[in-house]
Amino acid sequence: MGRETSDPDSDFPRAVAALEEAVHDLLAGGWEEARRRRARDLAVALAQATRFAARKEPLEKLSLLLALTLPEVVPIRRALREKLLDLLESLKDSPSSAESA
């Protein structure tokens, strides 16, 4: 039997769910470095894997925001939290069927 290959576009909802979990974990954990790196790595990997501009742009923005260090985050924590959650929501609102049509 042949091994099935994975389609990044069909796996996208699961990957976004993992990213969302990592971001929520980061926000709950006070921007701890290991959590920040994990969330950023997921966002970067998804941005590199997606072919759709409607997905790539929010992922690239997430990656940039997740690159911020704790000292950079402290003065903008509330606004940053809102922006991260908005970007995650926009990823869930971009169905692949609409983009591939």
C-alpha cells in the first residue's frame, strides 16, 4: 500500500487550531520565551506552506508580532492581545473553497 500524501490546504484548519492553541497558551503564560518561539514557529511554517494570499498575509503579520520580546510587549500587551486574536479569527474566516475558486 502506498503512503498517502498530506495536502497542506486540507490540513489548514488543524494547523490553525494548533496555532490558536499555541497563541492562547502564550497569552496565558505571560509571553514566556519557549511558548513565544513555539507560536512563532507555527505561524512561520504555515505562512511558508500556504499558497493563498488571504491566508499568507495574516500569518506573516502574526509571525512578526510573535517575534516581539517581552520588554517590547509589556507597554502594548492589551492591544497586542486583541490584534493576535483578530488575526487568528481572520484565518478561520478564510475558507479554502472560496480562495481556490
